[in-house]
Amino acid sequence: MTAEPTGRGVLRVEWRPGGDRLLGVCHCGAERRADGPVEVWEWLLAHPDGHRPATGGEPGE
């Protein structure tokens, strides 16, 4: 059994089989799709500059 990391400060990068884009998920709930890992990690680590909590129509979707 693997526990899902939770709590403040958790950053996540997801890849779906069959796809070639990555999804970055910030601890604040903001999400962004990117073509490569560098782009997604730069966006995640720039918090809070460059993104806000998810409210629909996030950049990069």
C-alpha cells in the first residue's frame, strides 16, 4: 500500500500513459500542463509568482 502525500507544500507532476504532456499540480490547487519537465518544475517552483489557485481557465490548459 502506498500512501498519497498530502499536506502543505506538496508539489506534484503527473504523466498519463499515451500522452506526451505533463501536468503540474501545486499545493495551492493551481494546475498547468507543459510539454517538458523543466517548464513544469520552473512553474511550480516559482510559487506564488505566475499562478493562482484553480478557479477554471488556468493558463496552460
